[in-house]
Amino acid sequence: MRKILASCALVLAFAVMTSAAPVASSKSTQQVSSTKIYGAIEAKEGFVGARLFDVLDSVGGTGTWMEWDVNGVRDPSVMKVLDPLLKSSNKPKMIWLITERDKPLLSVLLPKGAGEVLVFYELGMLDAKPVQLKLNKVLTPDVVFRDYKQVSETEFIHLDRPNLKISVLDKLIKFTYDNPDKTPLRYDPEFSKKTIVDKHAEVNDYLGFLKYEYSMMLRAFVQSTRGIFNWQPWHWYMDKWNSKYMITPKEIEMILSKGYPPDYITVFKAKASGGEVIEMRTTGNGFLEMVVTRP
């Protein structure tokens, strides 16, 4: 019922907001000019408790909303919407984006009188050019780990998921997520004797599984923190940004050819512009880890 009501509110607000949609400049590219207001939902007393995320989910569906980072790389299509808002006196409170749909959807939470309004913008595409991964120089724990509680001088535990932990040392930041899988990842000791066709099929199966593990690590580690990296959360999912750092089919075949499970499989490994190394790895059995090592 809540989703039905939210959807009705969206339709009604859309009729009111459409006349206020910005007119694209003729000089704009086709992709950027295709940005349009998708709708809006108003809460006269503000979005209290879980209602904010209920409304977001009712509009976004089964996808994951990712929080925009003010210090991250700025997609021109996103900034076409945000620049006027950020320069106004009525600045956004929060900004999210979802990509698991035909076109990216941007959501902006704005103050409105004593309440709030969520305005949704459909973007033509995400158009930032890939840049080298970088760690921000100033990391404020209250901002970076706002969804965590500090349990010791160096340890943080997620407020909602106690099996998600962070260790912060002088030269190291380690993220771990432990959720044991009752079905261990299978390694065929006879893999090296298989035909080329069968090897190719099995490598593709493992590649699909490891991409899923990578997405789990992004949700657990990157999207539960803020302001560590210059990439926006969605950039990590995009092939043109991550492809040269991801595990390759050849590397998977080498692992399978050994016929026994390794301690870890490195799914993503990159060297940041400051010399830091970011490595994401999995056991394949429910233990995920991201390690950031400073030079």
C-alpha cells in the first residue's frame, strides 16, 4: 500500500513539476539535453524514519541507490542538474543515483518550507571520462565511517551489519565482510584435462561468479563509506573505468588449472595516483576483503 501511495504522489507531483523542467540549450549534447524531470514527492513535515528510503525504493524498484559524493568525479550530465541547485540558497540535503534501469535516475532531497521534497531526474547517460583512482587526502572518520560505530582505537563495526568491519592502521585500511557459504566453491582437480570448449564454459561461469562477488564488495565496502575515493560509487561498476583492474579469464583459467582452491582470489587490484594499492579479494566461500595499502 505504501508503494502504491508513493507512486500516486509521484504521478500527481509530476504533473505539477513538468512545467518547471529546465529547457536544454541547443549547444548541449544530445545525451545531456535528454535530461528531464521524472517526478517529485513532497513530505509536508519531512521524510520521517524509514519513509525516505521507502519512497526511494518505490520509485527505483529493486536497484540500489548510490549516494553522490561532493568530492568525487563529476559527470557533466549530473552536474547539469546539480550546479544550479548547489549555487542556490535552497541547497540539496542529500543526492542519490540509481543505474539499474534503462536510463540513470538522479534523486535530490530538497528543503521545502517546513518539509522536504524528493525530485527525480532521468539522465540521458553518465558521461564522465575515466580518470585514475585516487584517495582523498583528508579522511574525517565522522564522515567516512558515519554508518559505523568505533569499538576500539583502530576498529569500526557497521551499525546494521556487525559482520562488516573496518580496521584502520597507519599504512593500512582493511575492510572485511564474513558471511560463510554452506556450499563451498568447487574446484575440479581434472580441469586441466578438459576440452577447450569445456574449459571456456567453466571459466565463464567463474567469471560471472567473481563479478557478482565484486558487486557485493562494492556494496559492502565502497557504498557503506563516504569520501575515501575520487570515483563515484557508480563508476566502479562501469567497464570503461574498471576493466584494466579486473581479474581476466586467463587468470581464472590459471587458478582452475591448479585443481585446488587458493586462499584468496584477487578480483580487483589498482594502484592509485598517490601510490596506494587497492585490492579486493574473496575466498569464494563468503569471506570478502578490501585492503588499501599506503606506500
